[in-house]
Amino acid sequence: MKSFLVKSLLALSVLFMLLGFMPVGQASVSANSVGAEENISNTNITVTDDTYDSFSEDDMFIPDILPTDSLIGPYAEIGPTYPGTNAQMRVGDILYSTKTLGGSSQIVGHVGIVNSDFRIVHVTPGENGGVIDSLTNYMARHGRGERLEVYRPRDGRGVGAARWATNNYSRVNEYFINPFSKLSTISPNYCSKFIWQAFYYGEGFDFIGTHSNPDVIGFVIPGDITISSKFVYITSFTAR
């Protein structure tokens, strides 16, 4: 039995690397992390870090609780242009990078979302959790010359997802890809599942398109965004 489990875990590790998002040098499953999971309620969580401490657990998961200080306005504002392009940043844009094995990057495949300060909210192994980076710092995590692609939500959407990500990134205090956790798990977490959560809870849609919901046990790969009908490709630029 022990030999079978070891072989199964090794097979899962190889599978994740082939899918293009496995963090280099990290295990795929940990019994300790499975037991320490924190799940998101099947509601739209919009509390800020300040209100998080002031509510009881039951209060926090009541739908339509609004943050006391709105971090993002009702419309996707236009920001500066992406480096080397004429395309202007918008709140809710998704930055996707393949970050191939053998490059200078820490992980294979990555996504982050642009917030109202035109900073990038993402979950990364470099911080072992959630972080907000300036675009300059975000590019530096990739390595000079690596390509980043911009995908924009259709129909003017994305502001709600950016708001949710900004309000909840600090709750991710461990980076870990666990294929046996629910899609509602907020911590441990990884980049593409966090973005899925942002759009599910912040915008009310599942961009995978396979009837996924928070109670499903599974995973989301960064490439799902590039093939989703919910997004449109805008431009690409290189890290510098």
C-alpha cells in the first residue's frame, strides 16, 4: 500500500509539470496542508482586512457585506500603457505568463490581476502566499525578456474580481497546489485558483466553463484563462 501511494504521488507530480503550472522544487501533496485548509463560503466575500477582524465567522459569510472603504470604483478605469505597447491597463486585466522550465522564473505558468492602483494582485511561491506588486516588481519576478500576455474580461467586467482579489489576497498565507482540495479553499492556494475565485465570487461566473463550483475538488491551470470565452487577448509585452 505504501509503495502504491508513493508511486501515485510521483505520478501526480509529473502530471502537474506537464500541465504547465507545477512550482519547481515543491511537493504536490502535503497531509499537513490538507488538514489546515480554510474554505471560502459559497457567497461573495467582500470584506476588507479591517472588517475581517471585526466580524465573527458567521457574520463574515453573509452575502453582500461591503468593504468599509471601497478600494475599487464601479468602473474599470484606464491606466498607463503596458511596456512597449499602446494598450492601456484596465482594472481587471489578467497577466498571463508561460514561464517555461529552464528559464529564470520560479514557477511554470503564472497569472495575476490588475487592481485599481494598477498594481498586480497574485499568489506566488516567492512570497509563499498572496501579494500586491507594482508592475515593475511583477516583471522582475519573471526575468528579463520573458513574455507576458494580457487578457481582458469581456463586457466591461473585471472590477468586481479585482476588488475581491484586493480584499482577500492577504488571507492566502501559504502557496501550495493541492489537487484534493475544494475550489473554495482560500489557503493554501495558488495563482490560477485564486484568480478563479476572484471571478467566481467577485463577478459571479466560472471561466473554466465545466460547471465548476466551490464544492468541487479540483484544480485550475493558468492556461484556462487563455482559452476561456470569458476573456479576450489584448496584447503582450516582455519583462525588463
